[in-house]
Amino acid sequence: MPYSPGRPGLESEISGLAERRGQLQQAASLPGADLRQVLEAAFAELDGAIDALTSMGAQAAAGPGPDRQAGGLNADRRLLHAVFQEAPVPLFLLDRDGTVRRANRRAGKLLGFSPGYATGKLFTAFVELPARAALQTQLAAARRTGEGRQIRCGLLGAAGPVPNVLDIGPVSLAGGPDQLIVAAIRTGPASAAARRGRPPEVAGTRRDQPPEVAAKSGAADQDQRSGPDHQPVAEVRTATGRLDLLGAATRLVLENATVSESVMLQRCARLLASKLAAWVIVDVERQGRLRRQFVIGPPDERSAELARSLAGIDPQRNSAPSQVHDSGSSLLVAHAEDGGLLGAGPDGIPVLARLGSTSLLSVPLSDGERSYGALTLARQAGAGYFSTADVGLVEEIGEHLALAIRVDRMLRHRVDVADALQAGLRPPELPAIPGVEIAAAHQDATGSPGPGGDFYNVYRTPGGWGVAIGDVCGKGDGAAAVTAAARHAIRVAAHWCADPAEVLRMVNEIMLAEEFGGRFVTADAAHLQWRDHVLRVTLSSAGHPLPVLLRPDGRVQTMNGGGLPLGIFPDSAPQAQELDLAKGDTLFFYTDGVADARGSALISFEGRLTDELAGLAGKSPAEVASRMQKAVLEFCGGELRDDMTMLVLRAGEPPGA
């Protein structure tokens, strides 16, 4: 018999309802209880509560009667609210658009959050993906027909989908909007993830709730656990798992510091995908745009094919990764209501739906100063949802990756600069001198990384050609900068002056006028000119060994250098001498790295230099350079103390002969 506004004894009926609610709650907790029977009884009591609410709504619209006080009405409302909250089945009160207006305590316990967390969210966000469309239809049908509906589907608990039958009933209050009430009853065993107890490794504990949720006894699978020490043990295990994952990610970044940025990011993404049971998407900014780098999911062929198809889709401007990258702030969507968070594929299907994911976490790849991209994790329903503890963990890993990216790009920039400098100091291709064969070779020191100070060059001079070779003390960017300045100064001065000694004096003045941090340069400069079918060579030295002359018959002639290094004293006094080269004569220019190479007995290669050259008489400049380089490396066992540079010239047929 339904309640009516004028029916006497309304308060006693409500009191009886509260008493019976307590009895049903106790019955549901007894071993061997028939939950379906309890549910049917709860529905009967719920029908009574709805009638009571309808009656009180009508009374409120008509105004208080002489025998009805406002305090009593408010007390009844509070009591009915308590009945709803303490009902022995999970209950959700929905607005017409499917938004959760209220959830009772059982509902919160089923899904692993406090009841207030669900308020304002679409109810379908808590339902497994395959059933969402059908549920929408059933909700709409219940609103349209005013008749109850049922649907079997999984609700997303902390450890994965929990099988339930949802009983949907319309609620109509006088003077208020139509609403729906949804009751859930568990129908079978939990998902595989729930049967195992928790998501893999670091997927969360009972206290790891979404950001708006207070720490409260939680997930549905917790209902079947017992023992006062279980929760602390689980929390310690989970915390240990998070520390292990963070340590593994840190080791991976450090161990891959010397590999490419792309390889490092891919290896870390694979680690996260396996340890967090999630799809991992890495997007990195390239040339002002966010580009998709990797999509990695479960290790099966279908997932691999899906990952390949999605890897070619750059994140859209309004997608979650783009927003996170632009804002530099993390985004956690424990229960995804918007399927378009990751944009859509070419077929129009949302990427999140293609991945089968219901929970999303995206963090910036930020080193604290700038964001290099976004790291996004999408978790399928079977693995549960992401929590605030996951945010802190993944943010820490994202920061490690960002620092590694910054260091890698900084090092690569320095390498590019060094390569550019080195390319200018030792050009890979030398201009052809008429009637002269020329070749060069260079080997960096093995124990001193960084740009070296050796240089050589071949250039035009008034009436002929110029050749220069030299060395700057020290290594690194500073040495390379001084080397570049000296090499350029020699070339510019030789453009106006053919005398190599005068050229070196001019370079010395330039270096003294600049501030090079006390670095100095040793150098040889030569001027080559054909006269009467003879190659006339003028040599000048500034603290550098002059070249060795090798005749076609194997005779070797050494020449004494002289002068002072450039950049130390105002008068460097470069030494000069002249010689004529006949056809087949070879000049072997070299730097200190050749002469100072040390053997096993700490004997320098300088004592063997002429003997090695004598055995190469008649060989081409390229072969002389190659064989001498090999001889030096064999002599020192591959351990060069200094950069080794050689420049070899051989006179050929005179031009026009």
C-alpha cells in the first residue's frame, strides 16, 4: 500500500523502514546469505522509500499542515538519506543525462572510492567499455518508458571490472526532474586482475585513490580479504614495487646515456608498459610541433600491429598530450568519460577506445625549466585505474627522461659544433695543385676526448700555392677556436703575401692582439711555385718541425726548424729556407703526435721516422700517409698521446710539359 500525504503513521512507517534496512544489512553479511533474495527485499523497501519521498514532495508543495512541523519533515528526509546511504546494495542516483547525482557507501566500496567522488561524473565512466553503448540505450529506455530495465555488465573497480547486474528504475518526484536509480548486484567472480588481488606490481593499493578521493577502505576485491595485518603488508609491497620501478628506470637512463635519445625513450617506454600494465605513448617536440615517437602496449601480435598504426598519428592540438606539454602540468583521469582525450584515428574511432583503455595518466617530459614532450599511459579496465601515487612515480620518471634528453641534446650540439670546427680545420677535400700530388691523414688522440688543435690547409697565393700545417697546445673547444683563428689568419695573410715567413709574422701579431687564454700555436707554412719545370718551395717555421724530404731513390733529408711559437712573443722570428723538388720528390709534413708517439719502452717514434719513410720511396702520397699512420699506431699499440696529422706532397710532371 503506497504512502499518501494524509496517511497517519507516516513517521512510524519510516522508522520501520530504517529498522528493516538494518536487518537486511545484517542478513547480507551472514555466511551463506542469498544475496539475490536480499536484493529483491531491498528493492521492495526502496519502492516504499520512493513512495515516501513522493508523498513528502507533494506535502511540501501544498505547504505544511496544522499538524505537520518543518522540523519533522527535515528529520524524515535525513532518515531517508541515511536509508539510501546504508542500503545493503550499491545504489546510484542519476540525473536525466546520466550524470551521477549521488552514490551510496556500498557503491563507493564496490568501485574503490568514497561516494562523493562519483558525483558529477557520467555513470558510464565507471562501466567497462564494451557495455557503455548498451547501457546508454537502457538508461534512455528507462527514462522514456518509465519502466525498469536490467543489463549485465562490469563496473570498474580498483582491480578491474566487477561483474554486476544493473537494475535501472525511474524515479519521479512531484515538482522535480525525472531521475533514475541504479542498483548493482555482483553476479560472478571478479576479473582475472581482481582474482589475483591487485593490478601488476605498482598499480596501486587500497589507499591509492583518485585525486579527489579521501583514503578510505576501498576496492571491491578487498571485501574478501581478512586479517588485520593484510593492508599494511599490501601497502609495503606496493611501495617497494614503486621504488623498484623508479630504480630500474633510473638505471636504464644512466646506462643508455651514450645511446641516442630515441633508443633511450623506447627502452624506458617498454619498461613502463610491462611494469605498469599500461599502453605507453611518447610524444616529443620536434621543430616546434609535438610528434609521436612510440606507442607500446602488451606483448602480443595484435597489440603490436595496433601500436604501429597509432605510432604514425601525431597528437592533435586539443589532445591530452598536447595540453600537458603546453601547460607543463600532469593530467590524471582515473575514469575517462571523454573518449577523445587522445584524439581519433584516421577511421574516426577514438584512440582511447582503440586501446580499450578506461584510465589515463599524462605527465610532461620536463626538467623543471622546459617541457620536451609528454609521456602518456593508458590503462585497460582489467588493470584498474591510475591513482595519485602513480602520478608522483611517473612524474619522477618523466623528469629523469627530460634531464637525459637535455644532456643528450647538449652533447650532440657540442659534437656538431666540434665536427664543424674540425671539418674547417682539416678539410676532407684539398684543392688540386697543378703538377703536384697531395694527400693527408689524421688520427685523434685516444686518451684525450674533444676537439684537437691540429690543422692543415692548401690555398692559393700570389704567383703560386700555399701549404700550412700546425698545432695548438691543449684540446677542447678552446683549443679548436684558437686553431680555427690561426688557420684562417694564415690563409688571409697568404692571400696578399707569398712569403711564408712574413705570413707567420703577421699571424703572430694578430694572435698577440687577441685574448686566447695563453694558448700558443706552432706552424709550418710553405709557398710552392713552378719555375723552369722545377718546383721551387719556400719553407718557414714557427716552433714547428719542418717537413722531411724523401727522394725517389730512398734518400731522406731532414731540415731544421726554428722560430718561436705564435702568440707568445712580439718577435717570433720565423725561420725560412728554400729547396727545389724534382719529379718524384716527396715532402712529408707532420705534427708532434707523430714524432712523440711512445712505444712499450717509452721510446718515441721520432727515432724511426726517417727509416719508415725510406721504405716508402716511390709510393704515392696517399699510400705514404696510410702506411705511416699504420706504422705509428702499431708502434704505440694504438695508444696515441696526442693528435696525429700528416700532409704529403709529391712533385709530378710540370704544368704544360
